[in-house]
Amino acid sequence: MVNLEAQGVPGVFIASDVFKDGARGQAKSLGADPAAVYIPHPIQDRTDAEMVALADASFDEIVGQLVGG
């Protein structure tokens, strides 16, 4: 993602909120500051309808991160 952003391609990663500290620590150790959106955990056992609801609820934040909001 960092390489793409260096080329002008915006990116944002999406992860479960329980991984927030780990993701921030990993990014810091790599010298990166990626845009991120964290969604409620767990993901694995959600139904398709629940995943659609999570995506809908996060959509504005994801787009905002992509366009620099």
C-alpha cells in the first residue's frame, strides 16, 4: 500500500478493531502511516447480510480516507 501511495494511488486498509494496536505497531515499525478503518470484530462468523451492513456502515469513512477526509 505504501508503494502504491508513493505513486499517487490512494489506499486504505480495513481490519477488525481488535487488531488496531497490532496494526498501528506494525505500521510504526515499518515507518508507515497508512489510512485505516477498523470495523467491529468478529468478521469470520458473520452472515452475508451482516457483512453488507458492516460495509454500508463503514462506506463513508472508507471513502473519506481515500479522498483525504
